[in-house]
Amino acid sequence: MGNDRIKPGTPTFSASTSYTDLVNLGRAPHQHHGFINIPVYHGSTVLFPTAKAYIEYKQEYTYTRTGTPTSRNFEKAVAKLEGGFGTIVCPSGLNAISTSLLAFLKNGDHLLMVDSVYKSTRRFCEMFLRNLDIETTYYDPLIGAGIERFIKSNTRVIYIESPGSQTMEVQDLPAIADVAHQHEIVVIADNTWATSVYYDVLKLGADVNVQAVTKYIGGHSDLMMGVATAGCEKHYAALKSAHMLQGIQVSGDDINLAARGLRTLRLRLERHMENGIAVAEWLGTRTEIVEVLHPALAGSPGHDIWKRDFEGAGSLFSVRLKPYDDDAVFAMLDHLEHFGIGASWGGFESLVIPFNPSINRTASDWPDKGYSLRFYIGLENPEDLIADLKSGFEVLNSFKS
């Protein structure tokens, strides 16, 4: 594998993302009778000791929608993990994205959105923001500082997703953020692929860090949640206002699952990274594949930026297939035993989906007309996954005339 990528287990992370901190973030045992984990608080009404206290409305907890010990401690844990000022918790990753955008955009504003963005984010821009008279311009994910030519007088937000959730381009966040801040533009970064354990987007220039907790933090394919963390008090106030005014609330049970996921996050990420690189490197030897799109592999789009800015890699990546009939691709995927076919990722199980990003791109070209494959590598033994894929390729090739 050489020295061109970070080896699993290399202790290059900052203290804020160490094993020790992940074990202890958001816990306060001696405030809860010594119980190690924060209890799950259920309820809507919070009582005040007196009528005057209710009128003054100054006690720490006033109504469940404004927070409970369960939610507040998780928010503090995530904010510390991400090196931010404050965090909001949302019922899905998409809701964290939409709330972040609405916090900083208003009627008549202009948004710069990366062309490789998660397609649900694109739909939100085209079906919701457009109705608010908010204009969206899509830009090439590899544009870097060249993004300046797309900035208008009413540009308020630049949105980054690095790497892209299907085509895996790594963006030059510091270069884009430097240009954005010269124009007083807010930078929002979707950091779900690497999490803050491996990619410190706030340190690199983003103003808001968005993650789908559904993925790696949850880690067990049984949770829907998102978080958005602001790097400063001003941006946190905007996030919190948008969050409160929409009446967004997440159940204590779900927050408890997310807090549990934090404890083993780094351990799981290391195994995911090791497995993902092993499978990706094997796929790179296959004649059926034109290109493996994994940022940690030399030659992938944005690899040099990944090497400069990231401390590790997620296990989501894609491959470009040589031209095959749709029936052949579908038969191959249906034959696999260890790869489920389904959206989302970040759990313990491996997944694969076919995709053709050309239908969702407007500012950058995709070279292929047929299907590519997106793999998510779970916690299985990589040799079992490789054997499964080898069998799948035999099915794929059986369709050749």
C-alpha cells in the first residue's frame, strides 16, 4: 500500500478527537446519581417552582423543545468533538442541511452549491429555495479558488460536500473558504464522509459543519439524525434561531443511541477505513473497472488535497465500470451475498448501489453513460467481501456476447 496514504491506527488526530475524549464526551455521571450514561428524559412539560419563576423564565430547562439534559449534553459533546461553538440536533441529515441553509439565506439571496452534492440537497434547492426566490448556481467540485468568478453581490452561502457522495471529488476547502470570507460569505460543509475525527472542516475554514448522524456516528443502521455545528457564536445564534422557529425536536431515545455511537466512533472508523482501502485496492486490479474513485488512493480526483487536509478516510467510494448492459450490472449486484442494495450507509453492513450521476449534474461533466457502482464497506472480513465481488464479476462477464 506504500506511504501515500494514512495507515489505519496512525495517531495523527488532535486531542479533541482522541479515544479518551470520545469515551467521555457528553457524560456527567455525578450529576445523575453516578450513572455512567446521561439518562433519557421523556416529557413535554417542565415545572417551575413558583409563578414568579415561570414569569421570569430563567431556569435552565423550560420546555422539552428547548432542550433536556439528554439533548444538551449530546450537543455539547458534538460541539467539542467538532471544535465548534454550539450544535443543533435535527431528525435527519437532510433536515440539518436544510436548517443550515435557511439560517443564512433569505428571499432574493444567491447560493453557490457544489455540483456533486447529495441529490436530496439539490432537490431542496430546486423545489424549496427556488420558491423563496433564492437562486442556486452549481459549481464544479474541483474549482478551488476559481469559485470567485461565480460570486455575486447577493451571494450569501457557499456549500461544500467533500468528497461528493457518489463521484468522490475532494474539494479545496481552504481555498474556497478564503475567497468566501473575503466577500463575507458563509461556508457550510457537509462532513459526513470523514466526520470530524478525520476532517476538521471548521479549522480549515468552514463556518458550519453538517453531518448525518444517521451514518457513522449512529453506526448501527437504526437511527435517523443530523447535526449542524457553528464555529462561532454569531453563526450558532442564526442556526439556533432557524432550528427553534421551525419547532424541530429529536426524541431522547434517538439522542441516546447517537451518544452511544460516539463512544466507539474512532474504533469503527479505523476498521472501516482499513477494510475500505483493502477492497478498493483489489477492485483497482479488475479489468472490468475503468477507475476506482477513493480519495485515499493515489490518482483519484482530489487525492493530493485529501492527503493534505484529512487525517483518515471513510469507507464509501465508487468505481467506474466499463460499458455493460443494464441487465448484466443488475444481475451482478443481485448475485452478491455480503452487499445489501440500499441507500444510506455508515452502519456495520456493506452496501452497493448502481448510479449514473450525469442526470444530476449541470456544471461539470461525467464521462460515462452507463452505470457506475458506489460501495460502502462495513465491518465484515475484507477477504469475504472480495470473494463475494469476485463471484459477482463472474456473473457480470457471463453476459458478454
